[in-house]
Amino acid sequence: MVSAIVIGIVIGALGRLVLPSRPSRQVVERLRLGGADPDRRGRARGCRAQQGQGAPPTGRRVREACRSTRGRRARSHRRSDPTRSSESDRWIDRKVFAAAAQQGIYGLQIGEEYGGAAEKDYRYRMVVCEEIARVHALSFGLTVALQDDLVLHYLLDLTNDAQKRRWLPGFACGETIGALAMTEPGTGSDLRGIRTSARPDGEDWILNGQKTFISSGMMADLVIVAARTDPDAGSRGFSLLVVERDMPGFTRGRKLDKIGLPAQDTAELYFEDVRVPADNVVGLPGTGLQQLMSHLPRERLGVTATAIATSRAIFDLTRDYCFDRRAFGKPIGDFQHIRFELAEMATEIDVAEAYVDRSVRAYSAGELTPVDAAKGKWFVSELQKRVVDRCLQLHGGYGYMKEYPVGRHTSTQGSRRSTAAPPRS
Ligand SMILES: Cc1cc2nc3c(=O)[nH]c(=O)nc-3n(C[C@H](O)[C@H](O)[C@H](O)COP(=O)(O)OP(=O)(O)OC[C@H]3O[C@@H](n4cnc5c(N)ncnc54)[C@H](O)[C@@H]3O)c2cc1C
């Protein structure tokens, strides 16, 4: 570990020599997350504590935990993806999530009483995003984001104590995977067009309908389903129902064949007379659409966080590549045009990062608005596309080889913009 840190410092110093100097981009330092928080000292950490890992999280500890979970950051631009086997198998081994939970980098905000780290400060999520981006674990990163920024965010906000006791410990141990099902074949952006419906039957609801494009739909143990529960109540006629793995009438269709993120499963789901107990409704019945709207800032910030972390990671490996690759007797990074390309990208990423940092702080303070979150999501997703495209060109022919992470990013980069947080109005 010591040698890895030393190598990291050396690489960082070289990076500052070859480009105009810039401050360290480590979010730990950037967001002042480095020191141990005295308030957290000695607190037990449920699932992690049971497994002898109850030390308090600091930015550095979370970062190191990411590295030991995903493998140390590989320095070579060729060897930097430890999830290649997942991508080629088109599946993520569920054990990875249990390992991530044990290390305390998954389900960060789950309360200690349910076995989580009770860490609501979004800067810790940023550390995890950056570390996952560095190893180009694209499908794993998106699945973790889906849990932390989407599914868990709903469950933590909307569930009562009994529901929390039922569902959260499984997430805290990385044994439960969730999904959020809004989109249907006939409607995506305009969720008022949802046709999946649930009618009351005694204490239960009877759910019928179909969903599509559902991330982790094949793997999910529980699915939060947006359904119309009162056809006469307009936008106040939707509710969120939790469907669990073995409920009769719940079936999964095919795993959809996407242009990117092959290991991250995306599925069709079917509900035929599924009996959902009243205890599985999250939030008040009739408020489903409002809940989907009110959770937009976090979902959008999640997309932004992944996009900025990915932009930085792709830029860093491309800068290294430019000073490794030689042409006409010198590193291509010595050519003025390539230095301009690198300097422009470094500037754009630094500027965007300042906006993201502000958003992260605003979110942690409960002040991030849906509009400001949307600005970040749009701008940083577009930046990511530009960075990936320019970095691909700087790799020459090698950029088109799947062996090189930059090539794999081209089929993935647009996806998060279209996958999460549709307009909903
Ligand atoms: C990889 C992947 C994962 C996904 N994961 C999930 C998931 O986990 N859960 C889930 O519920 N959904 C998921 N989705 C679905 C995603 O949320 C929808 O695809 C998205 O909301 C868009 O809906 P749509 O595909 O029906 O497009 P449409 O709504 O048909 O839109 C088509 C085009 O019209 C544009 N458009 C729509 N309305 C307007 C308007 N008012 N003004 C201007 N332009 C407009 C859209 O921007 C888009 O360009 C996922 C999608 C993908 C690709």
C-alpha cells in the first residue's frame, strides 16, 4: 500500500510537470474530507462492525477501501479495468456488492441501526465515484449509483420503521439489490402516461402492467414500481409499490442487449395480478409522481458525479498515454497541438469540477435545487462526451480497441444522460 501511495504521488508530481500546474484533484483534499471527524470516532458500524471493520470512515479510508475492493489502480492504460471479465460475461457477480458493502463503500447512507455507515455527506459518494472511475469499472459503477443515488434514496426517505427493518439490512450487507421501475414501452419522459395499475383488494393491491429498460431488473430482489392507483385523480393518482423477488405473477423478460454497459443488466418486467400487501407501499398512496419529482436532485447529482469522475479518469489516462507514446522521435505529448488539446480539456474539467463541488456541498446542506442539479447533469454529461471523443482521437488507432478503456467509454458515455431522471412532467 505504501509503495502504491508513493507511486501515486510521483505520478501526480510528473503530471504537474508536464501540464500547467493545477491543484491536486483528489476529492479528499479538494472537498476537505481528509481528516477523521471526531464525531464519528468509535461509532459502531453495523454490518461492517460485525465483520471487524468498524473504523470510522474518513475520505482517505473510503478511497483505500475502494481500491482494495476493486483492485489497486492499475497504472497501465492497457490493464486498467479489473471488471473486464464481468463485461465479457455480461454479468456482475453479486459477491462484488457484498465485498463493497463490507468495505463500507456501498449503501453509505444507511443508518447504523440497520448495519450501514450512516454517512449522508455526499462527498464520500464522490470519493467512491472517483475511485470506480479510475479503474473504468463502468457497469459496476452504474449499478452502485443506481442503488445509492436512486433505490436507496427512495427507501430511506419514504419507508416507515418496519419497512426499514425489513429491507435495509440486506442492502447494508450488499446482499439485496434493488431497482426502480418507471418506464414502460409506451411512456418514458412523460410519466403521467404510465399504464401499469394497481387496484385495492382488501388490505392488498393487485398490480398489473409492464415495465421496460429497468436497470438491474434481472438481478433485483426488490423493485419499486410506479403504478397508477387512482385513474380519476390525475397526477395525484400514482403510488410506489415494492414488488419482491418471489411474489406470484412477477416475471422478468429478456435481458436487453445494449450498445454499452454490457455487464449492467437492463430488463423488461411483467406484473400479472401480483398481490402486493399494503405494507409494501412506500410513501403515501397517491403521492408517487410527487415523490419521483422530489427525488430528482439526488438522481441528477448522481449522474453528474459519475460524469465528472469519468471525464477526469479518461483525461488522466490519456495524458499519461500521450507521454508514453512516441512518434517522430519524441512523445506525442511534446507536440504543441497535443499540448493544446490536453490543456483545453484540463481547463474544462477543472471548471466543471468547481460547479460539481459546489453542487455536492449544496446537496449535503439540503440546498441543491432540481434546476441546479439539471444544469450540472446536462453540462457535465456533454463535457464527458467531448472529453471521451477527444481522448479517443489522441489514442490514434488504439483508441478503437476494446483493450483500451477509452474505446469502451464511447458506447457508454451518452447512456447515463438518457437513462436516469427523465423530465417527468
Ligand atoms: C440503459 C438504460 C437504463 C435505464 N434504466 C431505467 C431504470 O432503471 N428505470 C426506469 O424507469 N427507466 C430506465 N430507463 C429508461 C429511461 O428513463 C427512459 O429511456 C427515458 O426516460 C426516456 O424515455 P423514452 O425512452 O420513452 O423516450 P421518449 O420519452 O419517447 O423520448 C424520445 C425523445 O423525445 C424527447 N422528448 C420527450 N419529451 C420531450 C419534450 N417534452 N420536449 C422535448 N423533447 C422531448 C426525449 O428527450 C428523447 O430525445 C433506462 C434507459 C436506458 C437506456
